[in-house]
Amino acid sequence: MDLAFIYELIGYAGSILVAVSLAMKSLQRLRIINMIGAIFFIIYGLLIGALPVALLNGLTLFVNVYNLWKMWQQKDYFTLMEVRADSAYLIRFLEFYRKEISEFVPTYQFKPGDDQIVVFILRNMLPVGLVIVKPEGDTARIFLDFVIPGYRDFRAGRFLFDESAEFYRQRGIQRLSTAPGSCKHETYLQRMRFQLEEDGRYYYELPTRLIREM
């Protein structure tokens, strides 16, 4: 195979990876994919003797590695904030993210009620997620579990389901159930260790141990 053609393939691969990274909603994924694209461009620049290309992407690689290191070193503070179903901020939040919520959980009807528990997930005091559940005996049905773009690294979900078990137990809830929603939502549920049962719903047994809140 012609070496020039191989070099072109490496350059094309780098271009595709950089373009794909810009479409990522998660900042962490954006930087990781962009970093891999920069590596391809460094190799490409060195192979064809284009030092400016290699140097520029070497700088891009360094910036991405540095920022990823800072992100991984950062210790985020998570907490839950329960609000009333008629909260003005809740209504505005739901309206602002209506389109994304509909794509992620098509079955949600945007009608919080007084019989539901409405909780914002705060990450470093920023409202990055929202969960709305309705207790039904010792099981709570999840109407909505949504995290805003830029914070979908599964940390909010792990905090909500694993580290906040006591929040649910204080309300007599031992188990959570939810409809599957979209394909992305099902993937998320599986990552959160929900189990699909015969009735077509996903279930999650709250951990029996009490995990210290972050």
C-alpha cells in the first residue's frame, strides 16, 4: 500500500475525531476524543514533515491532558434539594429543558403533583439534575430522572441511587422502578445497575449499606 495514502488516512482519522469531539455534550468526553484526534495529527504532521501541524496539536494535547487531570482531581460536592411540585424554579427548569427531556424520557408528561417527591441534584451547588418519583408502598415509581448536558458523566446518577439511599429509606422507599424510555435512557439505567423484569420495567433495589455523602 502506498505510504502517502496511509499518511492521508491518519490525517483523515484525526480530522474525524476532532469533529466528533465537538459534538460531545460531555466536556470530559470532548477532551478525551479531541486528545486522541490531536495524537493522530501529531503523528500525521511528523510523517509528512509538517512541524507546525505537529507542534500545534502537541499544544492541544497538553491542554487537554492538563484539563482532564484537573477534572479528575476535583472533588465535587453533591447534595439533594427537595422542592415543592409548584416551585417556580422547577416549572422554569422543566420548560427550559422540555425538548431534551422529551428525547430522553418520551413518556414524561410535565405534570409534577403533590403526591410526588421532587428533588434537584446539586453538584457544587449547581442544579445539574432533577428526579421526580411517586411513592407506591415501599416502591417509588420514577417519573423523571434527568441530568443537564455537560454533567452526564454518571456521577450524579451514582450519587442519586447509591449514596442517597438513606434519603429514600427515610420516606419508606426500598425499591425504585421506571419505564425504559429511549435507547439512551435504557443504556443509562443499565449503567446504574437497574434490572429489567418481566413486566417490561426496570427496577433498582436500594443498597442496604449507608454510604457517606460526598
